[in-house]
Amino acid sequence: MSLNYPGYFVSFEGIDGAGKSTHIEAFGKLLQERHPNREVVMTREPGGTPLGEQLRKLLLDAPMHLETEALLMFAARREHIAQVIEPALQAGKVVISDRFTDASFAYQGGGRGLSLSKLNELELWVQERKNGVLLQPDLTILFDLPGSVAEARRSKVRAPDKFEQMDLEFFERVRQEYLRRAKEDQQRFYLIDATQTQEAIWNLLKGLEINI
Ligand code: TYD
């Protein structure tokens, strides 16, 4: 069940190298053009607030215990919801976030092996509003592709951060957890086969019917 804010919440997800960053800015501009009366807010996780951006630096660089990592991801998220996401949704804005809680299930859960029950508890803690109803994206666009294809794309681009240095098996587990979440909540997820060309993917995004 999702909460009925006057705004609309979209998250972009996928393993590193899936190509979501290529499209997210343009998608925000597209929604802004289509809905000139709505403000579109672009944000990201971990990050999105001054505190969250400081936590991001630590999370992407510093080695730490798996549970510390998960707790800091959710701490950054708590701040992000309080400062940015919830006020924007209450004000009727469209929020587009580069990653949200599905990434914690995929990376800390699937990738690193933190138990799903702990992740469920953290999700409830941070996102539960009333009567067990969770603050969740209205739409999650998942860029899905095999870990090997993503790895080949990543190696062309830039120096890897802590997560991007992980091996192929790690990213395959991350991918499988994303797919499990997508299967569990098919209404929320829009799955994109990210092995397609950029142009084909952009056409899919342009064709998405969104009831904002
Ligand atoms: P990413 O979104 O890929 O940004 P960039 O394109 O600048 O590299 O990087 C964020 C990294 O953080 C990514 O590797 C996934 C990881 N992450 C988690 O492990 N758990 C989370 O809950 C979130 C939000 C991100």
C-alpha cells in the first residue's frame, strides 16, 4: 500500500553501469515540460541533504562493518525523507530520486548478505507513516542487465568507488535482489531491459504513462 500524497515519487534503480544516470536528468526535464504547473525535484541517495552528502562520502569510500553501512544508508534516508522527500510530496511536487530503499535491499541485502528481516525492520522504522503504511515511490524504474555487461560498461568510464570495485558475483546477487523486489511489487516497478540502445530506452521512458 502506498501513501496518498498530493505529489508523485519516482525512483531510478539498477546495478552500477546499468545506465540510469544517462537518462535521469532528461526524464526529469521531460516530466517538467509535460507538467509545467508542478515543480520537479531531482535528488539522490545516499545523499540529497547536506548531512546525507557527507554520509555519502563516507559510505562510498570508507571500509566499515556491513551493519554500520546499512544503518548509515538508512540514517541518510531518514534525513532525506524529513528534509526533502516528504515536504515536497506534501506540497504536490514531483520527486525523482536516483536510488531509494530498493538499493539497500539489493546492495546491503543481496550483495553483502544482510538479512532481509533486518532490512525490513529498518525500512519500517524509517518509512512507516501510519497503520503500517510505508512511504514508497509511486513508480520505480529498474534498469536491469547482466552483471557482466554492466562491468564492461563501468570499466570504460571512471575510477571505481567502494561498491564499483566489487566482483561480478556481487553484482549478480544485487541484480537478483532487485528482480525479487520487482516481482513482489509489480504495480510499483517498471522494468527496463538495459541491454538495449540508449535510444530504445529513451523511447520507452518517453512512452511511459504516468498519472501524476
Ligand atoms: P550511484 O547511485 O551509482 O551514483 P554514481 O552514479 O555517482 O556512482 O552510487 C551510489 C552507490 O551506493 C551505488 O554503488 C549503490 C550504493 N548504494 C547502496 O549500497 N545502498 C543504498 O541504499 C544506496 C541508496 C546506494
